[in-house]
Amino acid sequence: MSRIIVNRLFKPSVSRKLLRHTNVRLFTTYQPYPFLSVDHILKNPNSAYGVYHGFNESSSCRKENKICFNNKEVMKNVCDAMTGGFSRGGLKFELSYKGLAIHYKNVSAHLPSLPDGSQVQNLAMSSLPTREKDWVVAVKLSGSRLSLCRPFGSCKWIDIENAPGTINPMSSLMFSQKDKKFYIPSLGGNYLCYLKDKQEKLDFMDLKFDDLPASLYEEVAKLSSYSRTDHLVESPTGQLFLVKWYGEDSELCSYSDKDDENEVPILEHVTKKFMVFRAGEQSGYFDKTMIYTEDIGDLCIFLGHSQAFCVPAKSSPGLKPNCIYFVGRNFGVYDLTTKTCTTFQKYEEDESPVKRIEFPYWPTPASL
């Protein structure tokens, strides 16, 4: 997307005026209200822009939709909307052999080079860029490694020695504005690993999960064969949610560029379901109680390669409340109310999932 006007994006009064007009161009490169295009695709899957592929009710507890795009430009614009729709105006990342650079307004921070072979999987910051010495940038690297840097302090990477083998290698790092801590789920998901103040090692919070409703037992039993990543997200009011993202491998047929008739079997990871738990108060021995919920109110949760984040649906036209928008190895929307998982597919022979795996999928959230 060429540019995004954040002030307009978050003004409901302007949004209402926009929605009165019928001549909105939904699928152009410049989209001042990017999620209108996503909403249009979800509501009109049989339009000229998307092809409704199928509806499968896997069980009484879960439904699946697949929407295929027969227009590559529309697919690109929808992906751009989902990856850039909540970028903060002026916030930019540069990742090169020289290291990581972060630019925001009149602040530019050039971080030291990471060790050779390092792959940045996730980035979180203690706030939007500032010249304060205590401003911290944290990166999660391949191999379950965590490193911290204070760009305007010591300006060196500090490795968190007890991170490998402790944190979930596929889960995301986040910073809680309420608790003033970096959080990341443990490998098993029953602890929260955290860093606070000027710590250089992880501490741990023990989690107690309340009993699930009996109606979910059948579905939970099926989830045991799926892969899972855990992601912590904080609402604008400071409420913490733990989101469990489930997926499984699916066999597809790919075709060689040299021989269209030669099928090559491949495996693609496909999103199947999400479960959300709301963090409650301390309960006896446990530091936090996690309570299963299917209702996050007017909020939307965004999951991807960068820090997970959460905003009110009314903050941008086109957003649907009580939904999870996900990007990365799959693009799609999960409706917590109906338990419907809608994934976007390429309209090709293999009908493979739409995906982008470059860093970052979207910048640090605007809620910071």
C-alpha cells in the first residue's frame, strides 16, 4: 500500500460519512479505509473479485469457509489491507545486512548487527520509538532466542540466556503497557515467560486454566492432532487474552513450471481453529487464571509475524467485532461468535493458501 492516513482510519465520525457513499473504490492500491475491501470479500464471496470455494461444517462446533481469488491484483490489495491496515503513520522498519533500523517521525534508531545467520521472527517494543535511554527493542530469533537492545542507552544486544528450550519457538513476543513487561508463552503453554525492568533473564508465571464447557469436549479431543501456537494480546484497556492458534498440514498438488502436466505433491499448513482465554486474577498458587471465552465484545484481534494486537472494531470501517484477523502462512478471518474459520486461497490448480512469510507481516500495532 502506498500510504495510509491513520488519523482518518480511526475517526468513527468520518467512517459513518464514508459508508453513506456507494461509489467507494474498494480494490485500489490506495485505500484510506483498507478493511472495507476485506469486509466486502467476506460478505460477497461470489462477486467478480472472489470465488466462493466451499462451505464445510466439520462438526457442530466448527465451520470452515474457503474463498478463492480469481484476480491477482485484488488478492494483493486485500493482503496489503490486512498486513498494513493498522500501521502507525511514519513507522518504518529496515532489515538488512547492516542490522535493523526503526524510523518514526523525527526518531531514527539504528540497532547493532545481529549474529550471522540470525533470523528475526518477531519484534516488540516497550513503546513507539523515543530517544529515552530506557526505550527497549526486543527481538525473537530463530532457535527460540531472545535479545534486547536499548538503542539510546547501551546500544548493544543482550541475549536472554534461559530463553532457548523455554519459550514456544512459534509463538509471538509482546509488551504489556499495563504490566510494563515483555511476555511470551512457554513451550507447553501453561506458563507465561516475562521480562521486566532491566532484567536479563526470564521469570515465569504459572497459569491455571478453568474447566472448559462440556459442549467443547468433542472439539478439544479433535484438536489434539493439530499443531498449536500461543499468542498473548492486550486490549486498549489492559485486558490480557491468550489466543491458541490451531492448524494442520494438508496435501496439495503443485505443478512444475516446466511441465504443467507433472503434479508435485506438497504439504501446506492450514489454519483450522482459534481458542481465546481471558486472563483473570491470581488464584491460590497460580499467578493468573485463564478463562475460556467466545466473546471479546467489540474488539478485533490481529495475529501475524509481529506483536499481536487488539483494537475496537469501531476504530475502522470494515472491521467485524469479535473476530480474529490472521496473516502469515495463512490469511483469513475467524469469527468467534459463529466459530467460522474463513481462509483465503489462490485460484490456481492447487488452490493453495494465500501467504506471506517476509518480515514483518505488519508493523508494531498502533495501540502502543
